[in-house]
Amino acid sequence: MSVKYIPVQWNRNKWFYDLVMLIGVVAFLVLFLFVSPDLLSHEFPINPQVHNARAFGACAFVMLTVILCIGPLARIDTRFLPLLYNRRHFGVMTTFVAITHASYILNWYFSFSKSDKFSALLFANTSYTQLAGFPFEAFGIFALICLLILAATSHDFWLKFLTPPVWKSLHALIYVAYIAVVAHISLGILQDQQNHVFTLIFIGGALAVAVLHAYAAWLDWRGGDEVATQSEGWVEICGPADIKNGFARIKLMPNGDRVAVFNQDGKLSAISNACAHQNGPLGEGRVISCLVTCPWHGFQYDVTNGRSPAPFTEMVPTYNLRLTDGMIQVDPEANPPGTYVEPVAIPGWKEVPA
Amino acid sequence: MSNQDKPFFVGYLDIPGSLRRFLVLACLVGTGIFVATGLLIGSTQDEPAASGFRFDYGRQTVTGVIELTPYPLLRVTQGNDLIKPGKTLMLSGQGKFGVDAQAMGLEGGLVEVTGIILQRGTIDMMQLAGGRRGMKMVDGDAPDMETEPLGRWKVAGEICDGKCLNGAMRPGRGLAHKACAALCLVGDVPPVFVSTQPIEGSDFMLITGPDGTRLPKAAYDHIGQFVSAEGDLERRGDMLVLKLDAETIEVIDG
């Protein structure tokens, strides 16, 4: 959370996250670039430029694979959520690694000719009508453009400027980029491999991404948020005893929005489940220091009015609610973001000691 | 609803104690993935063919007769310890350039060439030094050079550029190298066919179009692919030249 835009809001956890990420990337590159040539001991070694290009290309693939595994892992087990926290830095780092890969390719295979290297990249191979020998470079260019767009718009300025739904849709480009990378590798380097270790790692990585996403989607489908039932224009949530102190119950509203009804010290309040930052699931968060805290990036809101504490300015919609016949009911019409709603006291509520 | 039994992470707060062990394990596993993949992928790269610039030989100077196939060849008449008379050298310029401009008008003439040898198996190429040092006419009568017709052949293998194949790039063939090879051929570097089986004792042959023309552009789509093709084969010194009929190129599965 911030009241102004600064490049990076560093904190200890972010420093640690980036440090671990850098250790992994540097270890990969050092082992590939400087240790593996001795292990290979080729009489006529691979050109250094080609070796470097392969190292950075393979590293970018592994990074992208790990990045795409974090999302479903966090949905399967919330203990992985800290890996999601600073994933944007991971993505930006991947873009730089991919740029380095592209630079080596461009300055080696596409240089030294009578044509400009950027032009040569586009015209050297135009066999678009055949699979074997297809210009796989086109997939690499496309993936790199996607990564550049994602890196350039990764800052919270763009998140607020574009609005979270648009920003999230734009950043779903990462999946298109990954598919392009898979095609780039499949139609490129894999066509010439005699040793299939990389092929196995590549298939394993791509399968891990696909299987984890499928499994997480299945879990969501099986245990997804319940659809609220309607009663006389209000939607029914649950009984007050079903919501533990400091936690929420999420329900899917008839219009497709999700409401999170919180119990804060025996008083019920309802707010939108979508965090104003990245639409994170507020109802999966909890109340810390009297403020609802988003599980994704820790954005906080006063549950009675949906406002972030001063000096922050984020706001989410609130909902009117009532208790009828022992059932919490919510008005499906959301109030404008930041609207105060008097909390509804739970009759006879007593905190259960932990 | 979130599970109150599970630790709750907030990025700007201290990590809950019960989550620390899990995160340390996740960090170790994540780093381990990078270490393992970096080492495994890096240490299992295929070995390129024995080929490359022979800088260790030093700059070589030999004399011979220029033949335009149309790609210029040098039939060596006065060699040295490394390059014997009777040898046929393909010629290239610096980078992805042929030496057509230098060789133009010199067909059948005696020239002295200076440059660095690129070597792969039985096939040799010389990358000429820049300027007039690379190729110059010399006095003397050029002997007649024999060309031995070897009939019509159907060959199976791969179309490459002669310079990268000879080790200017390692690896210098295959589908991943297709665009680079096409750029070399556009720059008039001599094209080469790598046969799957030796033909007349050689795995490699210079390829041209029929009737002394350049390799047809239609063949460029098949660079790096496993193909079969037909053409008239001839021997020029110790080098085979296949006058390839592009219409006979067929992609071979597998």
C-alpha cells in the first residue's frame, strides 16, 4: 500500500525474495556457462555465443515455468502465497534474461550479413507453410514482446491506471507467451537434439504447469464459493455462528459478484470480496488490528466502510445486511465504494476462547 | 473462508513462525530446481562435428585455377605443406559473404589466394583475407582442369551453407540453424549437401542449380530438412559438385 508511486516499496520480505531468486538464476547461469563446458569437454566446443544463447534461453524457460507454477500452487495450498507476493520481480527478471537470450541470437545468427540484423530476423526464414523448418523465431519474438509488455506495465501505476480487471486481463498474456515459448522450443532447438535430457526437462516443466493449473481449477470447481440463495430481494449467506471471529464467509451473488461477510468481535459487516489492488480474495484474508487484510499483498480495509486507513485511499464497495430468522441476509445491490454501513450485532455473541 | 489454523502471511509483516520452516524448504527446492536444471541442461549439450577455423594453421597462401560453378572454386596447382596440389577449395569472404565479386572475370585464370582454412572432414573452405590480399591474378599459364561427369544421382541428406557447416558456426547445420544458413546462401556463400551415405567417397558436395545456375530459391525452404533430391554429379579435383534439380526435392519423414 502506498500514498504515492515509488519504483519499489521494499521491505525485508521482498529483499529476501529477490535474493533467493537471484541466487537461483545466478547458480543456473554459472553452472551452465562456466561449469558445463568442462564437463562436456568437447574437442570442438559449441561457439560461446551459441552456448550463451542456450544458457539464457533455457534459464528464461525454467523461470517462466516456475512463475506459472506459483499461482496454482498458492490456490492448492495457501502456504505458497508468500511466493506469489513478489512474483512481479520474478517476471521482470525473466524478461531481462529473455532479452539477453534474444541479443545473443540476433548478434550471432542474424549478423555478419549484407542485411540489417532486425530485417534479417524477419525475412531469413519464411517457410510459414511447413511444420519442419517453420520460422520458430517468430514465436520467440512474439513471446518476448509479451514479456516486454508485462514488464513495462508491472508497476502499480499501470494497475491503477488500467483498473485491476483490465490489468489482470492484460497480464493473462503470460499464458499466451508461455505457449509461444513452448512452440518456439518445440520447433527450434528440440528439432536438432540428439541428447534428450533437455527434452525431458522441457516436457516435464510444461506438463507441471498444465497439470497444476488443471488441478487447481478442479479444486476451485469442486469447492468453489457457494451461490447465495435469494429471499424477498435479499440473498441469504449463512447463520452468524458459521463465521468465526476475524474471518469471513464468501458467497457468489446472483449478478456474479462475490460478497465477503466478516465477523469482527461479534459484529457483522459485508464488503466486496475483490480487493481494490489486484482483485485478491478479501474473504480469504482475515482481520488484523481491526482491518481486513488481503491475503495476496496485504492491502487493508475498514470492514464497516470498505476504506483503507488514512493516508491510503483504496476503497471497496460495501453491502447492507441484516439478520432475519437467524440467517444473515445481504442486499445484492452494492453500495458505492467507501460507504459506511452500520455493523449488525450478533445477539448473545461471545468470543470462543482459542 | 480462510482457514484460521493456517498461518497468514502479510508481506510487510514478520513471517509467522509456523510458516518459516515451510518457506525455507520452498526456497531450497526452488534454488535446487535452478541448480539441477542448469547443470543438467548445460552438461548434456550435443557435441558439434569436428570442424572450424584453423587459426592454428596460420594464414595460408596457395595458387590455383578459378572455376565458377557458379560458386567460385579454387583448383590448387601450387600448394604448400597443408594444402596439396590437386585439392579443391570452396571460397568465402568475411561473414556471410561469398567471393563472387572478386572472382568475376577470373574464370579459368591463375590466381593466388590468401586466407584462413575452415575444415570439416574431406571438405575444405578458405575464408579469403580482405582486399586485394585475398585474391589476386598471378602470371603464368593456367593448366586445363578436368571435370569428371559421374552421371545422374539421387541423394538423401541435408542442404546447408558451406561455411557454417565447415565450422564457422558450431553447430552449423540443422533446422535451428535454418535462418542463418539461408542468410549465408543469400550472401552467395557456397551451398553444400550433406549426404547420409558417402557418395564416391565423400559425405559432402557443393550444390548448384542445373546448367551452371545458382541453387534455386525453392531449395531454401528445405534447408536443414532431411530431403532427397536428384541431379547430375561431377568431380572437380577432390570435390563433388551436384547440379541439383530443385523440382526433385522431396522431404523424407523421420
